[in-house]
Amino acid sequence: MLPGGVSGLGLKAAVVVFPGSNCDVDIYHAFLDILGVEVRYVWHEEEDLSPFDLAVLPGGFSYGDYLRPGALARFSPVMEAVREFASSGKPVLGICNGFQILCEAGLLPGALRKNADLRFRCRWVWVRVEQVNTPFTCLCLPGEVLRLPIAHGDGNYYAPDPVLGELEAEGRVVFRYCDANGDAIPEANPNGSLRNIAGISNPAGNVVGLMPHPERAMEELLGGTGGRKLLLGALTWLREFA
């Protein structure tokens, strides 16, 4: 049994690896060693994700962030498989660079621009859970505040006003930067993201992208366990609803 009484037996997670990915080992460790879930690295040249129940695009610097983060990774052969996987309704999580790739590939709207202060930010932040109707947030409470780490230079979420309005109206803003009390104030925004947006979903809710790293918040020894609920949520959702 996994923490929280969830059975991971039989579930298989894919960690999609691009040239330059550097957080693939973190999420692999989170699934295998902490949650006890079968997991495999999937190289970017592979074209089939059908054996898996869950797919994660990890953080890092795919293709060295040439042109802009995620711009080249979107053309990798595996991305067509990711698109088909998402269309089938299975959970897809894009973390940091993975979020950037999902946006570049059109699986999520908007773009991640350079941080407003043009500095790389590596620290712990607070995020407020805005929506609990995704596989990754189904164990959270509306308005719950999680403490997660960030490590990015291009985390400044941007979308045109009509798109932002659509995201808000459809309940697709999943995470918002906030303070420890849950207030989404400008001072809590580490990168200049519009409306303090830290993560969003597709219309179906099964594809989620966020800039903070839940896989680095799985153990008290490393600073906190705020990320556990998100990964456990997907496993619970797969067990109970898929």
C-alpha cells in the first residue's frame, strides 16, 4: 500500500526524457522509491506510451533551452505519443520545463517567459490549490496551501487577456502563487506570472502543467512533503475513476 492507503500495484508511470532533462531522476525516485510505483524512463525518440497509466514531462533544460524553453522538444517524436495519451484521458503532468514543453506543443495555452527580474529563482514558495477536479489535485481541498520548491529562469506565465479570462471562467487555473496564509499577493509572485498563475490544466483536466516541483517535496529530510498529495492524487484517481 502507498502512503494514504492507495494501492499502486499494477500502475505504470512514464518519465519522458529529452536531451537536457535533469529532473527525470527526481520524479523517478519519487514514484519508485517513495510511492512504490513501477516507473520507466521513456526516451524522446520513442513513439508509444500505451503501456503506461500516467506520463510525466520532467524539469530541466531540454535541448539546452535553445530558441526558448520547450521550443525544440515539442518536435520530438514522443510528443505525438504524449498528445495521443492525453487525448485518451490519461493523466499527464508537466513540471517546470515539462510545463513549458506542453505550452509550446499546444497541449496547454499560453507561454512561460523569462522571469520578470531576469534572474534564476531557486527557493521554496507557497501555492494555493484553485481546482480539485484534476487527477493531481483530487486529494487536495479547495484553497489548500502547499509549500513547494521552484528552480527556473523562465517561469513567468503569460497569456492574452481573452485566454486568461477563459482559463478563469472554465476553472483551469489549478495553482496560484500565494503567501503562507493563502493570499495571492504580488509579493508572493516569484517570477511575474500574470494573475499569480503557477499551474493550469487543459479543458478535460487530465493535463496539468506547473512550475513548482512536487517531486522535490516528497520527504521531510529534503524540506517538506507538500508534493506528495499531487502524485498520490493521480494514483488515487487512476484507481478510483479511470
